[in-house]
Amino acid sequence: MAIIITDECINCGACEPECPNNAIYEGGVEWNMEQGTTLKGEYTLENGKIVPVGEMLYPIEEDYYFIAPDKCTECKGFHEEPQCAAVCPVDCCVPDEDRVESDEILLARQATLHS
């Protein structure tokens, strides 16, 4: 499953530089699939929308840091545990119970993002 940041976030920013996929953004910041990846061309988001990898997408959260689920691999292929959760001082980086994903799915996403 992907990791989410709860509204208990204190906006300290400790998580952002730890993400190997550049999937963590400050609240209110637009994001894209290209940042921190080797993607080129177009990418099909999990909702089925096809976007140019450089297209700026709307922030997922306005008030606190958020994780772009299409880029989250729970650090599979990089680390033993999600680094955002490991460094979060208030334990607000937690598994998204609404987005259960197997290790195989997460590793396949990691391979796609960094091919």
C-alpha cells in the first residue's frame, strides 16, 4: 500500500528529502511524474488518466505535506522500510488502508519510475 501523510503533519519537511521517488511535496505545491524519476513521454496514472510526465498536477493537499500515490513505492527497491515514516517526528506517515498494494506492484512501479 502507498503511504499517506495525515493531518497531524507539522510541516517540518523531514520526509521530503528522504523519498527516493520524489513523491513527497509541500502542501499546495503542484507536482509531476517526471521529478525524481527517469520517466519520459506520457504516463498513465492509476486513475487511468494519461498525462505528459512533465505536466504539473494539482496539489493533493493544500495545508500540509502530501505523498503522490502514483510515485510512492514504500521505498521498495531502495530501503527496507519507508524512509518518510522512519524520519517523521510525529508519526504521521502511515500506510494508506484504502490503497493496499503488494510488494510485486510496488517493485514494478519502482522499476517503471527508474528504468
